[in-house]
Amino acid sequence: MKCLKEIGEVLKESREQNGVSIEEAAEDLNYKVSQLEAIESGNYKTFKDIFLLKCMITDYAKYLGLNSEQIIDAFNMYLNLLLRYL
């Protein structure tokens, strides 16, 4: 996984495979549907705090039964690449 969009696609595919609606996931995690939609679409600019985004991705991955460490490793690699070009 090289970009946030790919991370979001993994999360979305897992959610759909688990038969969970985005509304249900948002309610269970106490997040807004728009926040999960932004994560799934790879829209990091929606988030003012990159650390909050990282926490949300971790929570979402755990909720979906994914390896959250692997997802966050991919996110950290993406973030490092992003910061190089800013």
C-alpha cells in the first residue's frame, strides 16, 4: 500500500465483506459517516489533525478485524513520503 487511497480501499473492501454498512460502522465507532467516507476515499485533507486520522484508521482497522499494525505501517510510510514533498 503506497497511498491513503489504497489504505481506504482495503478498509472499505473489508467493511463490505463483513456486511457492515458505513452508517453502522460509524455508529459503532462513534465517528461521523463523513469521516469514514473520507478515510475510505483517501481524502486526508478532510482531517485537520493527522494524528487523529491515524487513530481513526487504527480504530477502524481493529473494528474490521484487520491487522492494524500493518495498516498503520503503511500509513506511516505514506506519511513519510508525503512529508518529503511538502
